Amino acid sequence: MKTPNQKIESPLLDEKEVTLYIKREDTIHPLISGNKYRKLKYNLLEAQNQGLTTLLTFGGAFSNHIAAVACAGHEQGFKTLGVIRGEELEGNWQNNPTLQLAHDHGMQFHFVSRSEYRHKTHADFLQQLKKTFGEFYLLPEGGTNKLAVKGCAEILTEDDASFDYICSSVGTGGTVAGIINSTQAYQSVLGFPALKGDFLKVDISTFAQNERWQLITDYHFGGYAKVTPELVQFINDFKKGTGIPLDPIYTGKLVFGIFELVKQDFFPKGTQILAIHTGGLQGIKGMNQVLEQKKIPLLDV
Ligand SMILES: *Cc1c(COP(=O)(O)O)cnc(C)c1O
């Protein structure tokens, strides 16, 4: 599946003589983040091949992955089980738009404490889940595994061969690894982590098949799902100027970071940049609830 590249017009880009296009992977599906769609594609085929009818995965209250697994499972006839971080959500998930969306698409929840959640990759914990819920196809938190990386290697197409830099947001690193593996020998990849942490370089290296990439670690805005008024303003202005909605957790930070690099003359004149809009727009509602409580201006919808 090919998604369109949209040219971004801005005085800054003109002044610095660089061009920026955004690949609209967010248009793949209204509820499934573009990259999650890619990450699930080969995994759901594998689940089918193994004859499994239930998908089990892990996530927090704002997880695009949880929403994606629920919606994709619903469309393709799988039962879905979400192991959700935070016992306090148990009686309270109806107030969370992401969990509400997942529930509406048939996902059954199993709420666990934060300390229990840390065991999510341990064999004992998984065995216990099998005892309770029966056999399932396991999708790791964030959905990153070999088959997910394979799916994300289909984001770039032959039409993208003219770009010098490909930029993508990074959560667990599966998406950017797939992109890295599908670049041409003269292209470089910039990954913009949406969270703090040095582990990402190692995680990406596990799947990356070349060295033509680096991480730009200055634009996480304090950590995963942390948002500032400056970021909200940027996202709202960008939408007004281009018509493109960005999400506050991943793609807003990515595009903000790209503009900062352009200001700093990181890119030589004539550089052609392609930024991947991985989606995540389902998360705006939930983020606005948080912003409202903190009395931070809201994201335009
Ligand atoms: C999950 C997600 C990411 C991060 O993808 P990883 O493969 O975990 O790095 C980026 N953007 C959006 C919109 C996402 O939902």
C-alpha cells in the first residue's frame, strides 16, 4: 500500500533552501496508526498460519498499539486481549478514550499493577496468562518484533528514492528499523525518540541492517507522553498552515524537531527531507483530557 507524500510550504524551508515532504501514513486507517497497521500486517498473517484466534498484547492507557490491535483484530476476526498497565484504571477505563475505543472493538482487558506489568516478557507471567485466558498469539508491547520490522520496510517505495533524509519518530524502534532497512545506499535516516532513554540505540541495532542512521535525542519534551504549551502551539499552528494534523506523542515532536534542525542548518542547501507521519491521531482526545486538567491549552481537533 502506497501513501501520498505531501509537500510542506514554509518561509523557513524556503529561506534555508531545503524541501520537506510528509508521507501521510496517517491516512491508511482512521483508527489504526499507520505504522501499527504495518507492524501488524505480517504478525496477523502469522497468527492465522498458526491457527490462533486470540491476540494478546500489552500497553498503557494512551497506547496507539492497544487501539490498533483492538481495531485490526476486530476487522480480521480475532479475539483481542489487552494487558493494561495500571490497576487504578480497572473501574475507570470508560473515561479513557483509547481504552473506550479498544473496548468498542471487542478488546477484553486485564488490568495489572505497574510492578506486575514489568514482568511482561517473563515466561512465568506469560504462562500464567495462558492458564487464565487460553492459547494466544503474543504481540509484544508496542508491537515490535521481526515481522513488524518487515512490515515497516514497506513504508518507503521506489517513488521515495529522491530523498536524502528520511525522518521518523521512535517509540520502541521497530518502525525506524524497517525504514532503515529499506533505504537506498545514499539515503540517511534520522530517528526522533519520543521518550528519554539510551536503550533505543541498542534496540534499533538489533533489527537494523545498515549503519546509515542516527538518533536525534533533543526533542522528547521531557519524556513519553509529556507535552508542553510550546509543543501544543506548534501542532496547532502546523495544522492551520498545512491542513495536516499531528499527534502530541510522536509526530508533533518529530516535525518540531525537524524544523529546529532546519533552523540550526543541520541540513545542507538543496536537501530533500521526507518525514513519515506515522499516525497516532486517535490519542488527541485523551491528551486533551490531560491538558485540560493541567490547564494547558488544548490541541485543535
Ligand atoms: C507507536 C508509534 C510510533 C513508534 O513506533 P515504534 O515502532 O514503536 O518506534 C510512532 N508514531 C506513532 C503514531 C505511533 O503510534
